Amino acid sequence: MSGRPARIKRFHDIMELIFSTQDEDIGCDECFRHIDRYVDMVRTGEDPAAVLPQVKRHLDQCGCCREEFEALIAILEAEMRSPSP
């Protein structure tokens, strides 16, 4: 029975995503067109959600795009930490 609360929470999370979509939501292709700008804004301390709210909403809802975003941030941070040749 310990798996039941986890399944209920997962179901709740899925339903929340379904019902939180809006007509002006963007798809993955549109998100990828803006992801570089979004990442730059995050790295400079700006609030990208204020300028690109559709990208923020998409990243909150799409695991694939969120992983891409997080990987891009990680790569750029690693480059900043590594010594220059």
C-alpha cells in the first residue's frame, strides 16, 4: 500500500499539468528558439520569466526541454570554472 500515495500524487501532478496548459503555450521548437536568450538572462541575474513567460511555463511542463536547459547551464558553468589554455 505504500505505493498508493505516490501514484495518487503522480496522478495529481499529471492532472495539474494538463489543466494548467493555456492557448498561448509554446511547443518545444519555439522553446528551443528562445532557450539561449533565456539562459543568458538566468546567468546575468535577470528574470527571464518576466520577459519570456511562455518559455518559463514550457520549461516547467516539459521534462525534455527542462533537461536541455539544465544541461546548457551546466556546460556554461563548467566552462566558466575551467582554466583558460
